Amino acid sequence: MFVSEIGFGGWGIGKSMWGRTDDADSRKALIAAIESGINYFDTAAVYGHGHSERLIGRVAREVGAQVLIGTKGPPKNMEWPAHASTRLAHAFPGQWIETRVEKSLRNIKTDSLDILMFHVWTDNWLKDDMWPETLDMLKRLKMVGKIRSLGVSINSDDPNSALKIVESGTVDMVQVIVNIFDQRATEKLLPLCKEKNVGIVVRCPFDEGGLTGALTPKTRFEPDDFRSYYFGNDRLSETCKRAEAISKILVGKHAASLAEAALKFCLSFPEVSAVIPGMRTAGHVKENVRAADNGYFAANVLDSLKEHAWIRDFYR
């Protein structure tokens, strides 16, 4: 089953860390996505303590749609991102993985997870004494059909932290940040994944809203919305200034809006299987699927955007 180029990012509908979210709106967005041809839905066990998993699973059953659901299992120590010094026993021991798989199966109400991802990763775990045990558990879960494909969600601040796991042939896909600001993954990770036939799902194409064109220096977020920190201090005004400069290059000439341009940028790399913008309303779905209809950026356009790369880690 081929994945749709535009996938559905399910963090925002989890009712945690994104301010107030209405399940009725989320359900309409999920149905609109299915009706628009989106067949990949990305979620995680920690998105609302399983709320996102349950909601996506329920709507898929109600509609009777054949979709792919990728979910992420959390580390036992609940630390994001993974630290290079963290031992595998504190993050993903075999028994913990099995427990989390069973929990996600119950949340989604399915017998098999289409894709299970480590929600954090460091290549140092490949040298950990516990890696053979963890790998054996993953193989057994695959053998009995409880997971079909395995992936890793790469640390937000280092797209090169999963080069060795990709090189090893252990995973079927990786999920990584790629956007006009953060282009680092295009240098080593994407070419390696192409060589190893590993799928790539791109997250955060909008830089948590910074590349949608909807934010201004006066935008304010609710206290329980993580973006109140992400765009704290002078970060929001700097983001808006940089986004405006990008808009002048792309909007009108290469895309109808900055949001469309942000998605088209990600899809312009042939190694990318899908990009998963967050969609909390049916309107978001309609806007996002449009990006896959109007072609991609030529090489000269991509080259012109390299000078707008902006390396920073606002998640810490």
C-alpha cells in the first residue's frame, strides 16, 4: 500500500500541549482527510495519553477506510530527546516495548500496528549491551504479527543521530524534521535512506506554525500550548521576519501561500514518502492537500532557499 504524499499529523488532536482542541472538529478533520485521499495517519502513545491513537482508530473504523497508522512508543524514562549517554535499559528494554505495543493495540483497537516507531533515538543504543534483547523483542513482535514495520522518530536537534540505524538495515522508515528553516536532513540522511530503501516521513514542515504565514509578532498562545515556550521571548518576532523573507521569494510565483510553499518544499525531495502537517480542522485538510496538486520546486528554487536555513533548537 503506497502512502499518500500528504499524511495526517495527529499530535494536535491529542488534546495536549496545543491548547484547546475540540474532538468534534478533530473528527471532521479526520473524515475530510480520508475523503481527500490521505491514507497515512501519524500518532503516538503520549499524544494525550493515547487520545490521538484512540480517536484516529475510532474514525477509521467508523468510515471503514483502509489506512496506515504509524504510532510511536515512548521511552521508559520519558525523556525527549534521547541523550547519547542514556542506557537502553532506561529507555527501551524489551519488556517495556512489548507493554507499550499492547497498549497501542488496545487504543487503536487493532490486531497489528502498521508502523511502530521509537519515539526517540540515539545510534549509541546499537552498541548498548541490551540492544540484542531489544532487537529480539522487536523481531518476535513482527513474527507474531503485532507490528508490521519498524521505524525511528529522529531527535529534533540532530538528523544525523540515526544514520547508523538506517545503515544497519534494521528499520523500514524514519521520521525526521525537514522544513525550509531546518534543511540538515537533506545533506546526509535523505541520500542514505534512498540508498538503503528506507522510507522517510517528514514532520514539522511548518516549524510548529512559523512557516504557515498565520503568525505575527503579536500572536499569543494559551499557557498550556507548548508554542508559548517554543516562540517565547524574541523567537516569534525573529521567526516572523524570516518567514516574511521566504514569502517574498515563493508566494505568488511558486505557491499560493507560505503554508503551501512549506509543504511543496518537503515534497520536492524525491526521497520523501510523506509529509505530516498537523490538521485540527477540515479547513486545514483542504488547504494542505492542495500542496500535492501543483508540482514541486525546481532545483534552482531549492538552491535559492538554502540561504534561509536557520539552525536552532527551540524544543529544549
